[in-house]
Amino acid sequence: MSVVFARDAILTSHKEISDQFKRLLLKIETETELIQKDNLSRGELIDSARVGAILRSGSDNKHRWWDIEDEKMKCEFGENDPPKYWGEIGLYTDDFIASSNKYPWMPSSISKDEFPF
């Protein structure tokens, strides 16, 4: 997760920002503990998802890659989502804006998912 603030916002509101992050992290910790104790439970922020990975090899056994099944982690856009909701942020990338195949303000996909391996 990466969060960026303007310098002025940090200078004037660092205490409020810190307090809100502490509350958020406490809620994440509480919900995570609940799901660990009862795998059928769901939180407001945390939900469990099954993810798998298989190491594949090419016919020459030299070329290898991970086949990752992460479809359950993706969130679809809904009509009630906030206007700037980034539901399908690409995994395995440093620049999620450039690598995204959907943008909140566009009704359809603009490109296919690309994996770095």
C-alpha cells in the first residue's frame, strides 16, 4: 500500500492523519484476528480469499514461471462505489495507474491484464 500526502497536509494535520491510520490499523488487526478464529466471518475491510500458485516449466525445463490464480482477490466496480474507486488494481507492479486495465471514470476496460512473467 502506498499513501501520498501533500506536504502542507502533513504539516498542518499530521496528528489527525496519524490517529486515523492507527484506528484503521487497529480495525484491520481486529478483523484479521476474527477471520483467523472463524474462517466464515467477514469484516468491513478484511475478507478471506483463496489464492494459489503453481511453478510451471517450459518444454526445455529452463524457462520457468509462476502461474498465479488470483481472480478471487479482484474487486469489480459497482454502481454504488465511490467515483474514484480503484477496484482492480493490478498486482505485481510499481505503477498501478499505468498498468491498470480499468479506470474509475471509464465505463469499459482499456487493455488486457499484463503479467511480468
